[in-house]
Amino acid sequence: MTEARHLLVVAHTGRADSLAAGVEVCRRLIAAGLTPVVAPDDCDELSAAAPGLAPLARLGDDVGIDELELVIVLGGDGTILRAAELVRGSRAPLLGVNLGHVGFLAEAEREELEQVVAHALDRGYEIEERMTLDVRVKSGDEVVYETWALNEASVEKGSRERMIEVAVEVDRRPLSSFGCDGVVVSTPTGSTAYSFSAGGPVVWPSVEAILMVPLSAHALFARPVVVGPESALAVELLDRTEARGILWCDGRRPFELPPGSRVVVRRSAVPVRLARVSSAAFTDRLVRKFNLPVAGWRGPSEEEGARG
């Protein structure tokens, strides 16, 4: 008897193009003899968009995350982050098809959807692990909230009128204090997301590091900082701050910060696994996604090529 294969389909069902792509992928999986797995929140929308579609398996009710082989994600980076949250702790990799704007985490574009499903069915992909962050909020000696992030954890002001006052530290030693709109603590994966918009460096995914990038800091020294993966970074919301502070992780899961609280960020032991069907270099991905000008490049000489 052939062992059942469970592929999760995650679509941005609030967008017509993503919903249609979700229906198409489900139909292709059904035609291949599989029962697609979908998140409970997506099941009704996908079924309503395609009357007569064969029954779908519900994640959590019919199939557990530990039973998943692969997650096919249809949408932008936000949808991929949602999918990563849905299967946190599973070893199933995420295979993203970009239906958004930049789609840095996605592996393919909408016109490659048929090939993506074929790769999924044939298990024709490699798996790349991306580091994630453990995030803990402490009030005094008490841990009041714990979560995680793939891109970044950001401590931000909760209202437009006032800055928050923070002190930042590295490995339990103070580095600086200042007023600001917030502080972003990012992984290399997140270096092309919020951290990038705030003026942080682009860090290649193969580099193991954690970034700290202040947001609109009122200070002489408030430059981005990059530390090793074993370091612990902390952002303390000082008692004198008059604005509310809010913690966001990957732009999701908001948590209001009590005055005097500390947000401690460390490398997580649980990575996110991405399925890759292309061998394109990260440099090429940067050029394509950001439409960078490379006209005039002549490439390495034959002698340089021989030296590698």
C-alpha cells in the first residue's frame, strides 16, 4: 500500500489571483492522486471558489503538521510568513510562488506554477535552512511573553505623537540609549525586509548573524549593528518613556510592552526550511527582485574564471 503524501496548500484567499492559484494547485494535486491539505481558515474559501472540487483535508483536524511533506505557498512574503507560522515545529519545507510585489522568500513566479507543482510531486527540490529568532519579553524577573520570528522582531512606538526611550544591549552589556521610533532585530533573511527599509545592510543568507537597526533614532550613535549568531540582543523600554511600546514579530503577533520591560532576542534552535528548485545565486535574486542596474558588466576574465 502506498504511503499517503500530505502537501499543504496555503493561499492568500483575500486576493482573487492567489485564490485562483490555490484552486489550480489543489486540482493538480487531486489529479495526481493526492488529497490537498489546507488551513481551516482557507478551506471554505477554496471550496466556494471551485464548486465540485474534491474534499480537502484540514490541517490540524485531518492531518497534523508532523505529517506534512511540503508546503506550497501562493502569495507574497506575508503569506509565506503566515505559512511558516502555521507549520512552526514541522520539518516540512516551504515552496513559495510569488503573487505579491517583491516576494523575496518565494522560489518561483506565477507563470511557473505548473512546474512548481511538478517539482513538488517529484520531490525535485533541495532544502535550505534559514535561522530564526527566539523572542522573550521580561518584566522584572518574570517572562510575560514568548514568541519567534523568521524575518525580524521590532520594538516600536504605539502612537505617532511621541518617541519611545530605549536602551540596547549586546550580551548583557549596555551599548547605547536613545529616543527613537523603534528598533528592529533581524535575521539575515529579514535583512531585505523591514531592516533594509530602515537602512540596515543586506546580509547573505549563508551568513549566520543577527542585526540590530534603530528606527529614526534621536542620537549621535545609532548605527546598525551586526553580531554573531550566539549573541543575545536586548531592547529595554525605559521607565521614563511616555509612549506605548509594541512588539511585532514578522509584522504579526503584536504584544503591548509594559513600561520597563525588556525584549530579549536570541537565535532559535528551530530553523525555517525553504524548498529550492533553482540554483540561482543570491546575487541574481537581489538583482532581479530589486531591479538593480547591471548594464555594462563584462564578467570575469578567462584567467579569473580559471582561478575560480
